[in-house]
Amino acid sequence: MVLIALVRALERVEEPASLRVFTRCGYVLHSLQNHRPVQWFKNEWKNAKGKPVHNAELWERVLQAMDLHIYTATDQEHSYREWMQLEMEKKIKEKRNAVQ
């Protein structure tokens, strides 16, 4: 799900930009920080052990979407985290009220 969210977010950025990817998903974080998707692409979507990369299709979309951008990846909290949590809680409450 994290990769799907990342792809959807990246595909919305139409102009070249400097991006910061905030994620707490260690797999995505370390893959981006170590530029593994580029290596997987060069290795025909096989990892260092020669095994197929999980979610290769999504990683390929991430690479395509990031092609024009400069990016960093971090697990730090971002300024919108609290706002996003409040918005999610509102939506959950709205759904519960609609069911009742």
C-alpha cells in the first residue's frame, strides 16, 4: 500500500521538482535511500541475490515518476502529519455516523 500511495503522489507532480518522501516503511525508505530501484532495473528486476524483486511493476512506476525529480527519503515526521490524522479521524466518524 505504501508503494501505491507513493506512485499516486509522484504521478501528480508534473514539473521537475526537489521532493522529500516521508515514510515510516523501512523497506521503501531504505530502498530509496540506497537507490536500489535503479539497480533492480539494471538487473532486470532481480535483487542482489538474483531473485525477482517484489512489486517490480510498482517500483518501475516509482522510477518513471521520479525520473525528472531530485529526491530524498526520510522517516522524520512532516508538518502535515497531525492534520492528516485529524482528517482521517473525521472521515472515520462520518462513516460511522452514516451507518447509524
